[in-house]
Amino acid sequence: MPRALSPLAERDFGYWEAAHLLNRAGFGGTPTQILTLSNMGLKKAVDYLLEWERVDDPLSDGGEFRADIMQPISRDSRERRERARRDEDEKTLEQYRAARQERQRIDRRQMRSIQSWWLERLIETPRPLHEKLTLFWHGHFATGYRSVEDSWHMMLQNDMLRRNAGGNLKNDLVHNIIRDPAMIKYLNNNQNTRSAPNENLARELMELFTLGEGNGYTEDDIKGGARALTGMGYRDDAFAFNQRNHDSSAKRIFGRQGQFDGADFVELIFQRPSAAWFVPWKMHRFFVDDSTEISSDTKAAVNRMASTLKRNNWNVRPMLKELFRSKHFYDPSNRRSIIKSPVQLTVQAIRSLDTPVRSITRVNQACGLMGQELFFPPSVKGWEGGRKWINTSTLFIRNNLLVYLMTGRDPGAKAWQGSPGGWDATPLVAHLRGLNGRDEAKDIVTYLARFTLGDAPTDDRLDEWTTLAKSRGHIDNETLVHLLSLMTACPEYQLC
């Protein structure tokens, strides 16, 4: 019996396998990009995506955003405010309140700009897997702006996740996340002191970030972990350790006794057996199959991923390289097995169809209405994903978004009526034009259906769409937009 994640033969990596790889390890690609990846061959294609440092990144790093909007007020201002409180000077206190409210308004505007900035990066990046992993970690170490109330701290966390996206799970990601100002604020660890331990970060660190719910820890381990994390806070925009608030006495965690601090706690966690399994399972759901049910094939694959992760000292890339080169990843049962997240749906549509963005603000709003607003996960659990993405309301918005991207029309208009809003769809099928002895209309319909839906159309659909294409004579741009409007409205288009 072959081992789990046995490699796919190079000869079996063709055009549609390259398309599948680009969809899952990125956000799709144009026909030309798919062909380029296919011509590289499996090994080089995976290396190209994973070794993104070799690819120049000309995009903005977010350095244009302000770090000082929510910075703490000066010592002199604090003293004046305290004096006003003692003197019951309501006029002065109101000035302070008004100034803070104004800073909060400015910060909320900056947060919206940061959302648009990241969405633009996702759309334009020449390093698709780099950004997709950053998105994965954002949902894994879920932190929401509504609680943090500091856009710069959210920006700093996003930068940290991007810098370490393909790095070491233990050293680069988990050790850093417990020192991250946004996470510390979000899970109240700035209120975790030796006199009043707060268990939030300790609990979620094990339950949601490393081990999995109820998997290899007890309530006593949470209490010990919380004490180990005491004193870990932040000052302005940087991590700060307050020795006076730290509980330096002995703690008992996972049956071991010691004067553990936060760093020790992380090291102890990664000695637990489930530490090697939980993140690979979440990555399998993110990249391979979003079902929460664990089949025998899934279990074998995740076990192999966990073994590779641990054998490589918690470095993520060797595990992903093995996964993306495996027969398991390209197996027909694992294609069209993930419901596109709102961000995946949006970014993949723009990148693969090469539509205009139209308005980044409106596209960002649409992602929120579909249930995935960047920097605003619903809870520390992140986005549940899978079937939760789809309901009658979100499906309506999903379909209308594609119409908007292809035509520029608002909901209610017919996508195929009139001009296609300045979008030229003809490059998608340029390689199928003028082939001698071929039925061009049938070839175009078959290709577009597989390109958008991930599989060849049924005979009934093929006949229906081909008849439609031929009825319009020459297949011009308007006809292509009409066909794509029908295809992207199919339920299968929601799958990746």
C-alpha cells in the first residue's frame, strides 16, 4: 500500500492540475498563467509558489499608514486630565473625550483603508501563496479590530504574519503571537497579573492555536499557563514585559513543575503529541477539503503532514511542499471539495477572469456582506468556513458580485444586455480561435465551463450553452460575457 501523500508523477501534472494548484495554493490564474505553471512541471511549479522570496514584490508594504493615531497621551496630558477629574472640571474632561472620539473616527477610517490595501495586495500579488498563507494565519490567530481599536496594531500583526507565513510554526508564529500587541489586547492579556490571572490567552493558545479543543490539556493546565503568561503586555506599539505583574512562583503545567514564563509555556505546548496534528488538520481543511468529517484518507494525509512538520522542527514549507506534490492533493475526490470563502471567490474571479476591480471599496464591502470582512473575524475562532459561507442572502450577493465585476452593473440589471462595462473577455479563449477541423463554439463552451466550474459541463449544459453561443453568430465579447454570466451563476462556481 503506498504511503500517504505519495508524490504525483510529473507526467500526470498537466494544464488542469496546474489550474487546481493555482486555485488552492493561490487565487487562481489566467489561461496564460496556468499554461506557464503547467510547462514548469510539478516540482518546479510548487517550488515557484513556495519559494516566493525569489519573486520581486513591488507592492506597497503599508508604510503609508499612521502609527500615531491611537498612541497613549503624554504624561502631562494624563496629569491634566486627572486634575480635571478631581476638580470636577467637566469642560476640560469633555475636551479630552471629544479629542479621543475624533482619534477613534480617524482610526476607523484608517482601518477601512488598510482593509482595501490588503485586498488590493491579494488581487495584485505576484506571490499568491505568500498572501494566501497570510490569510490562513489571519483566520487561525483570529484577532478583531472591534476589540483592539487600534488599526496600526492590526497592521503590525498582519505584517508579522506575512513575514513568518512560511516559517517556523513554533518559533516564528506562536512565540510571536503571544507577544503581539493586537492579540494581547484582543484576549485581555494586558489584564493578566499575578494578583488577578486572566485565562483568555492561555485557553485559546491551546484550544484554538496549537492543540485543539479538549486535546491534551486540562483546566489546571490553563490556570498554570495563565500564570506563566502574567506580565506580558504592550506599551504603545511594542511588546512589554512587566516583571511586577508576573507570577514568578512555581507552576504545574502538563504534569511538570517549574517557574515557567510565557516562552516556557509555548515550549511545553509543543512537547504535546497533538501539537503536531492540529495545525496540519486545519491546513488540510484550508487547502484540500473543508469538510469537518475526518475520513480514513484525510486522517492518513494529516498524520503524514504532522510527521513531516515535526520531523522538520516545525518548519511549515517542507510539509506544504509534500502536500502540493502529492497524489492526494490532485485526487478527483479532493477537487471542487472546498466552498470558496468570500475573499477566495472575489480575488479568484478578478485574477482568473482578469476583470476590472471596479471599486475596491465596494468589493471590500461585498466581502463583508458575504461573511468575511478582513480584520473583523466574528470571534477568536475565526471564520468557520465550509457550508457556513452559503445561505440565501450570501448566495445572492455572490452572484451579483460576479455580474458587477464583469459588467460594472449594479444588482437588478441583466449581465448580458448592452456593453460589458469595459471588460474584454476574449483573451480567455484566444487559444481556441481558428483551429482547423474544430467546432469553435463547442470548444469555447467546454473550455470556459471547465475553467470556471472546475469540470467539463454535462451533455445537457454543453448542448444548451453551445446552441446559445451559435445562435449569436460569431462568438464576440458580448457573447462571452453572456456565457460567463450563466456559468458563474451555477452552484458549482462556488466550489474550488
